[in-house]
Amino acid sequence: MKLEQSFMDFMLHHQERHKRTYNFLVLLEAVQTAAKYIQYFYQTGSLKNLMGEAGITNVQGESVMEMDDIANGIVLHYLRRSNQVICAVTEEEADPIRLNEDGRYFFYYDPLDGSSNIKHNLPVGFMFAIAKRNLEGPEDHHLRKGSELRAAGIFLIPTGVFTLALADTGVFRFHLDETMTYVKPDNTERLVMPDDPKGWELSFNAGNRKTFSAKVQSWIDENESKYAFRYMGALAGDFHRLLSNGGMFLYPAIVNHPKPEKNRPKGKLRLLYEANVVAFIAREAGGLAVNEEGDDILEMKPESPHQRTALYVGSRLLVASIRDRLREKK
Ligand code: AHG
Ligand code: MN
Ligand code: MN
């Protein structure tokens, strides 16, 4: 009889090998439980009429879908019950949420990424990042740089694939099996983005193309024909493909919109729970992520919980190529 390695078994042995506490296990147990409940509500949502709008807007001024709300509540519930999180930052709440004063971790999350896919039942993601409190020394703060993260992950929903990056360890994939257990197929090891450009893909909202800076437009003009183009409309899903195929996802600053009030000079994606998540996973898979200035996303010092950033993430050489263009004077 063949028994699969469960995600928790994988984590237990990882923690023991590195002589770490079990607190992190308790937190990840809560996180995977939340992901399974989001999965359940998402799969059955159309039957229960849960895939529409909630009728409110969030702190970003975006209309909240009922599923955004449900997923946010599920995650918050299991985080709170875990007793491991001092403070959580979620896309759906204006202020960071204090959860447990003894908690050792900061938790950043987008409970449902890719909301425009909801009404089509297409893939969305639950994305998260985890930083650790400074237990000795001065009181630290939730606005941490991506380079200080200990882990980041994406649950693809309802696909049932979970990608987890652990600091200085690598990226691993788990799949939901028939018993609703995340398991690691035994033929898979660390995930590394392929060096060979043959399968690389480009991913960006092509409708925005003329609103990008001249530098970005010229880079796209010169390079796009070398690669296949894919865009799902959910960073979680688009980045998921890139991890195995290589290439680059970009959401540049919008600086040339015909209606200037629609410009987004700081980009669209949120640093703490979107850009940092994929940047951290990319780094652990051998890739790179930079912002509009060409600086490393993981070195950005956040100034507010919902800060936005432009994002270029993917295979190291390809991101380095656009980074060099972004850094050119003029
Ligand atoms: P969210 O659904 O959490 O608000 O995030 C949506 C984000 C991201 O997932 C996606 O890559 C991007 O918005 C798509 O934006 P466009 O519709 O502008 O392409
Ligand atoms: Mn999102
Ligand atoms: Mn979201």
C-alpha cells in the first residue's frame, strides 16, 4: 500500500530538521484549514448564490464580492483560533488586526485574489506571507520588508494546488487529494524556475499597454514575439504558470492613461500581500522581482498596510533585462 506524504508531515520533518519550534506548524495547520473551507465555499458557491457582489466597497475603493468577504472571515477565524498571530494585515480591512498578544507571527493575506474570476467560477487564489516577531529586543512592527519574510504561499482555488516557499529552503507544491488532504507527490522536489527560455511566457493586461511608460512599451515591442502570451486575470494563477514554465508577469505603473485621473503611478498590486508573496516565492525558486524603479521588491520598506507597487516578477534573466531598461536614465 502506498501512502502519500501529507503537507503537515512534510512540515513536521522540516521543522525538526532545522530544530525549530512547533508554533509554525500550528499556524500552517490553521492556514491550510482556512484554505480548505474557502475551497469548499468556492466550489459550492454558485449553487448557494454566493458568487455575486457583497454591496460594499473595501478600503481600496474596490467593490467587494461576497466570496471576498467569506474568504476573509474564514481566514481570520482560523488565525485567531491558532493563537500564533499577533497581527494580521488583510486586503479586506483598513487597519491591521491585533489577534493574539502572545502570537509569534505577522500574517499578511489576500483572501481571494482575482475577484473578477469569481462569477465565472474560474481560478482564484488565497495568497499569504508570514514574518516572525522579534521576540527579544525592541518591539517590532508589522510593516516588514519582504526580505524578512519566513514563508509565503498561494492556494489555487478550486484547482486544489498549494505552493509554499520557505525562507532559504525552496518552493514546494502540494495537491488536495480525495480525502481533502494536501499531499506532496513523491516524484516532486524543490521547484526551480527553468533557465531555458523555450517555454517562457509573458503575462500582462495587454489592454493597458499604451498606458505604460515609454521604456516599458519599447521593451515589450522588442521582446514580446519571442514568447507565448498568457493572462488569466488573477496574479495567483498567472504566477502559478510562470513558476513551472518561466517567463515574466508584469503589472507596470500606469502613467499614460488618456484620462490622467486613471493613472496609477504606483501600480495596482499591493506590496504586503500580493507583490511580496510572489516575489518571495520567485526568489526561493531562483527568480527575481523588481518595481518600477528596477529595485528589488523584497527590499522595499513598506510605509502603509495597503501600499501599492508596480511589479515585474519571473525568471531572473528576463526580469533583469527589463530592470536594466527601467534603470536607464530617461
Ligand atoms: P483582487 O481580486 O485581490 O483585488 O486582485 C486583483 C489583481 C490581481 O489578481 C490581478 O493580477 C490583477 O488585479 C488584474 O488586474 P486587471 O483586471 O487590471 O488586469
Ligand atoms: Mn489580489
Ligand atoms: Mn483579493
